[in-house]
Amino acid sequence: MTIVPGAAPLRIAVAGASGRMGRTLIDAVVRSADLVLTAALDAAGSPLVGQPAPGGGDVTVSADARAALARADVLIDFTRPEGTLAHAALCRELGVAMVIGTTGFSDVQKAEIAAHARAIPIVLAPNMSVGVNVVLKLLEVAARALDRGFDVEIVEAHHRHKIDAPSGTALKMGEVIAQATGRDLARDAVRTRRPERTRRGRARPAHDRLLEHPRRRHRGRSHRAVRGHRRAHRDHASLEQPCDVCGRQPARGPLRGRPRTRALRHGRGARPRSPHVSGFAHFWSEGDFITRSVAALLLAMSVSAWVVILWKAWLLHRVRRDLLRAVPAFWSAPSLSAGREQLAAFDREQVLGPLVGAALAAPPPGTLEAIGHADSQLTRRLRDALHAVVQQLQFGQVLLASIGSTAPFIGLFGTVWGIYHALISISAAGTITIEKVAGPVGEALVMTAAGLAVAIPAVLAFNIFGKRVAASEAELEGFAHDLREMILDTQRAAPASTGT
């Protein structure tokens, strides 16, 4: 516990003062600067009753629990289950907190302690060692990680006259493993106590073995049936374990009132599963500003790309059909004016009409364009008209190229950002399991897939449309060249016929 400067020392009563653990506790309390020993309890008939407590100074061992607890803030009890339960009821009546190190409780007795824990603070553990409680936490993590395909066996060695065998520490280890793997310790554990022989035939100390894997006991049952019978739900009282207390700072001073309720963790098979909810709605609701911006940008790019793809596919298809029909119709006309009229009937996208109009147009008088030679003027007008038509056909190509080249990297940025935040959330949860990792990381990877889904159609369309635009441009250049040569030949033939 944390010492608050200026606070009065906690008043401690120790039950079982004549036992080895009781003597150790009394000595520890006397040596502590923030604790004061106010009472030492023992069973009636004990030779120490009425005598000074061993190492307790002027404190006398008493059998009157009510009188002893009336002047105590906390009772430390390392006795027998029956005596501990009697003390727990009295502590609840007097509002005294308890630290229980007694072992060997039955399920009914544990439930009775849990009922008392709803009214007073109780710390219950079979072993108060910090190292052992750290091991219990590590066992929980290891049991969850190695649940499938592994058998669990707890072996302890002790003297053959030990009363509570298996020991409370071994049982607590079994409970932690059973809780983490979703088993029922009372049903699945196989307990044996026998001496073993070494390879040289020497006898080892008696040992207890418990919590063998259920498959050893159910060889004739299917794996699914064995896993199904292991599912169990448990209700835990508001008890504190040393591994929970060590991680935070309890209030200093007399522990009065109701303890803080702490929801203890169930085993993997027993805790209610909340499957990861996926889908766009969940992704949008859980995402931050950057994630939503990336998703919205990819959506806008996809919509823009498909609008351009559909429009250009329709446009280039019409241009190709117009060129196939309009060019032969123009050259089959008897005169240039008649050809221009036939061209207007087939040129729906106006890709040939501007060329003919530029060829027949006269330069404004008094301008630099009118000063040049006639064939140079004609070449300039046809070139400008051809560039305008080609620019019309190439419209949207830059957008498709930009989307195709940047969408994968935008999606990759969204994936990296999503995985970063997913890992932060997972690390904050404390435990890492595949179901916790798969959902958030899978949603983040969807961003890369979305970027590729946007980029691939844009790149394919850019390449296909580029080839079609190049073919149409070649057709227009050929038509412009032939039109120029025809007009120049007509202009050369006119002076010759006039001179004749």
C-alpha cells in the first residue's frame, strides 16, 4: 500500500498468531513503519491465549474476535477455512477489511466470501508472493496463447504430511489456466498424489498432478464435442487479487465503505465474444479525419475516372464511325461545296468540319497572315484546326494518367495510417489475439485494395484510349494533307486556265 504523508498507521489484527505464518505476519507488521499491530487472535484453547504475542510487544493473544476487531482496520487471516468464514462474517458486521491467505475453500465457501466482498474490501489469494502473482499473470497469457494443441500439467513437490494438498498456489494456477482456456477445473482436472521414481529408481517427494488436458479423459469423443463441453460461464464476486492490487494504489487509511467493483476477466472459452463488426459503415464510424479523407478522395477519383472512361468510350466510338463514313462521302462529292455539305451530314462530333472550314477560310486583309504565301497560309490554318480537334479527342487523358499513377499510393497511405492506429488500439487493449488483429488490420488493407481498384481501370482506359486517339489523329492528318494538296492544285490550275 502507498503511504500518504501525515496519515495515521493502519491498525492490523492478525488471526492464527500461534502458527508459523501468524508469527511471520506479526513480525512483519511490527517492523513496518506504516502499520501498527492492535490485536493477535488464536483459537480458544490455544496455549498462547492470554500470553504476549510472539514478537508483538505488549499485544496479548486473544480468542475474543469481536473485541479484537473493534480496534482494527484490517484483519490478516492465514488460518483454516471455517475460522476464516467466521472472521469474514464478523468483519462484515464491523466494517473491517480483510486480507485472506487461507487455502482449501470449497466452491460454497468461496461464494460466501464473495458475498461478504460486496460489503467490505477483501483481498483473497492463496499466495501473497509478488513473484508468484506475476507468474499467475504470465500463466494467463501463456495459456491463452498455447490453448490449442497443448496439454497442461501442474506438478508440485512437498512433504507428505501437508494438509491442503494440492496447495492453494497449485490450485490457483489451475484456476488461472482453466479460466484462460475456458475449462471447468472441477470437472476437467485429473488429480493424483503418488511418489515417482527417478531413472535410477530413487523415490521422489510426493507430488500432486492436476489439470490434464480434457482429451486425455475423452478419447472416444470428437474434438468438437470436447471443446463444446469446455465452455462455461462464471460469476465473480468483487474480490481483489494481489496481481490486481500491485498494479495500482489503494486508498490509505481505514478501508470503509464498499470496495471498487472490478470486473474480473473470464477465460477465452467463457467470456462473451463480441465478434469484430466489419463493413463500410463500421469503417467510416471508427475512422478518423485522415482515414475518411483518404476514403472520400479515392471515391471521388473513382467516380471521376469512370465518368471520363464512359464519356471517352462513347466519343471515340462515334468519331471512328464518323471518319469511316464522312471521309469517303467527302471525296465522292462533285465539288468542294457539295463535299462540305455531305461531310456535315456524317461528321457528328465535328472533327472534319473544322478542317474543311479552315481550308476554305480567307485571311483577314491587312494582317500578317494575309501577307504570306497562299500555301503557307493554308498550312497554318489547317495545322491550327488539326491541333484543336486532337486536343478535343485527348481531353481526359491527363486525368486518367494522374488517377492511375497516384491512386495506389493514396490507398497505401490509408493502409499505413489505419494499421498504425489499429496497432495503437490493440496495444492499449493489453492482450493480443488473432481476432483483435484481423479485423482492424484487414479493414486497413482494404484501403490498398481500393486504391488498386481505382487505378487499374484508369490505367487500362488510358492505354486503350491513347491508341484510339493516335489512330484518329493519323486519319485526320491524312485528310488534312489531302485537302491541302487538293486546294493548292486547284489554285495552281486556275491561273493556267485563265492564261490559256
